[in-house]
Amino acid sequence: MTEGRSRPAPRPPQGTPPQAELARQARAVLADAVRVARWAAVDRDPGAGPLTEAARERAATALELTPEQVSAAWDRARLAGLVELHDGTVRPGWRLQAWDRDDSAVQRGWVALFDAWSLVHPGPADIAPATVAEVIEAVPQVLSLLQLSAGPVLVPTLLDLLQQRVAELHEGRCEVPYGPQPAPAPTTTEPQAPDPVDEALLPPLLDWALDGLAAVGALTRGEGQATLTPLGNWAVWVKLEQICVAAQSPAGNIEQSAEHMLRGCARLTPGPARAEYRAWLAARTVGSAVTELLTVARGEDALLRGLAFEALRVVGAPAEADVRAAAHDTSLRPYALLWLAEYEGADPDDASEVLTREESTWLWVDTAAAVADHGESDLLVRHLESAVQGNVPALLAEVRALGHPRTVQVLVALAAAHPDPALAKAVRRAAFQVHTGGS
């Protein structure tokens, strides 16, 4: 709504397939997960919880899969957001409902699976979890090398990089402990170095990591080498871009408060704004970020209120409880109800049906306040067309009775902007009546 320069959308690497082709490949990787998720949405008992042994056998029979394949597909469906667990009850995720028509939802679902590769392919049970965790933390550097190489990379080269990165992580964690420490033994004259990384464990752990990434469709393995798939290449590029956004946002928003971040995003188009929200959220704990966004939403700036809920859409499931609580706040209720409707699978174009007429009118006034504060007069005039009342007299009557704190300012701004003198006069009269408490 405000003027300003937005960050140009970065171009994917040359040779990256178009979005439709990437989505087709992602659908192929998750085909069994989608089948199991759809079976669960139709054939399971209403209100069922996690997949039971009996349900797994029924699904295997119905879908002509083995029980083990059903279990693996069910885990992938959960990780990709195709099914969601709410208070012990499993229900279809919004991505499942959008799966056949929304390529971007498919890609985001696959990226969620890609991020969880170590859960899809659990680590070796006979190796210490701390060592496995260090390898998982080092894998992004391995993926970066594969992405920059734009072709096959020999496993020994990847192993060299993995050894270097794990050693750096291991040394970085050798910190001086806080608080009083016991005196060293008399024979100790030098600080003890951290235990060396057992390099004999790294080759099998690299094999495990490459197998896990191959299992989610991120790479392929050949004789002594590995190559990113188009999906994997695109995903690593996206991750690198997100890191760049986090480090150099258009206005330094990542380090800012929620209010300043949202103001910085107000001049961005939806795609770059969502990337900015993700980067800002990644730098904070989920709980503190949600609290901060809702605090901004309770403020006086209606534009920030709407943007705060757009950022909360990026948060997704972890924000559900706080958004449900916010629905009891009059000023936030319409936004919260729309958020919950979309979260529960409603089409964004139809989500407004969950609002009462009074709630829709409140949202209309709040949006008009945002336009009046940050937009242009012609936008405010066009905003009249979105009112549920269908005609100006009915709208004015209901707005006057609503009690929205910005009613007078909105009506005055609308009267000043509207080119029809008769309508502008009626709107000014309504503003005066609200201001003086008249009927």
C-alpha cells in the first residue's frame, strides 16, 4: 500500500525446471504418502488418532501396499503436512486438499520432507547420538558443495568436506564451563583438548546421510559419487537464498522487532514478504515470535494487524492455540477466524463465510483504516465494493452501530476521497453522527 522498492525476486540456477515440473517430481516422491493420507481422510473412523496396527493392515489391503510401506508413507505424510495431529486426532492437512491444484503447496510439502530427511532415514543405532547430530549439522555444507558443483561429486571429496566440518563443529563446542570448577589433578599442566572425532565413523555416516537424502528424492547415487536431483538442486538453492535474505534483508528487518519487520514488509509483494517472514521467524523461538506478532496485532495500526496474521500463516500449526485465544479479542476476532478457517482447510476465497455480518463489517472498517492510513484515495473508494451490505445506506447504518474505534476517521477519509458529491455528503453526515453520538 505504500511506495517503495522491493527486493527483486532471485532467479533459480540455469537449468532449473519450471515450477510445474518440480511439482510433478515432488508429487512422484510423495505419491504413496498422498494415497495413504487420502485413505485416512475417507476410510478411517472419524476422530481417529495415529495409525494403529489394525488401521495399517486395512490400509495395506485397500491400497495394495505392504504394512511396512503403509507405515513409511504415513510417516512421510505427517512430515510433509499432508496429515496433522490435533489434540490426539488426525485430520487432513491443508496441503492434501490443495495437492492437485497448487504446485507451490506441493513444493513446500516436499521441502518439509527434505528438511526431515534424518527422520525418514533414522541414524545408525550403534553410533553415539552426539556424533550423528554433528553429521546432520554438517550436511548443509555437503549439499552446498553438490549444488555449486552442478554435477556428480566423488564421495571421497564429500568425505573430506564432512571431516573438516565435523571437526570445526566439535572444536567449536569445546567451551570453558561457567561457575567454579574443581582444581586440576596435580599431573595436569596443559588444558585438555577435546576428544578427537572418530574419523572411522564418518564414512558410514556419510553413506547414511546420502542414502537418507536419496530416500526423499534430493539426490541420486552412482558408483562412488552423488548428484543432486533437480528437486534437490532447487531446494538447496532456496535454502541458500533464505540465508541471504536473513543476512541481508531489504531494510535489515531480520534483526528488528516484529513491528519494524512488518512495516518493512508492507512495501513488498506477497512472495518476497513471505520469505521475509520466514527469515525473521527462523531467527527466533516460535513462542516468542507468535507472542510478539499478536502484540503488534493488538495495536492501533490496522495495516500491521493484517500483516501480523499473514506472518502467522507462515508459522502454521505452532500458532494455532494462540490464534484461537486471540479470537476472543474483538479487534482480532475476524482475522483469527479467517486464519483458523484457512488452517483447517477452507479455500481462502471462501474463508470469509465463517464470519458473521457484524464481524465482516468490523473487518471492512479495519481494512478501510489501513487503506486510509497507508494507501491512496482511489483504493479507499474501490474498497466500498467489498462491503457485504451491497449498498451504501445499509453499510453506513451498520458501521454507525458497530463501535469500531476508527469509524469516524474512515468515514471522513472516504467522504473526502469519493467523487460522487451526494454519496460523499451522506458519508460525512454519518461520520458526524458517530462523532456526536447521534443516531
